[in-house]
Amino acid sequence: MDYIGLLFSCPKGEESINCPFCQLRSEGLVNGLNRWKAMPVKKRNGLINAHLHCSLRDETFDCILSEINM
């Protein structure tokens, strides 16, 4: 799966202040993309795992809220 789209924006619409992709986005598209391509695979996987963890945490929280509001 290709996560390069995370260099453009956060799919949630709002970035977490702890998002590791914020730094890459703040460097502009060309610089962020160049850094991404130059990164070791292990580091890229770490950034992707942080994104997935954040997404799952927010989805779980949304599910809990919807159950409370039923």
C-alpha cells in the first residue's frame, strides 16, 4: 500500500499536533517528497505505523462516543 498521499494532507481533515507527517508537509511538497524518498524503509514504516495508530485510536473513540449517545 502506498501512503505517499499523507505528504499532501491528513485524511481526517485535521492534523494531530503529534503527527509525524506534519514536519514533512511543512517543508513543501518537493522537499517533503524528496525526504520521504530518501528515508530508510524502516523509518517510513515507523511514520506509517504512527499514522495507522492515530487513525485507529480516533475511530475507536468515535465508536465509543456513538455508543454513549445512543
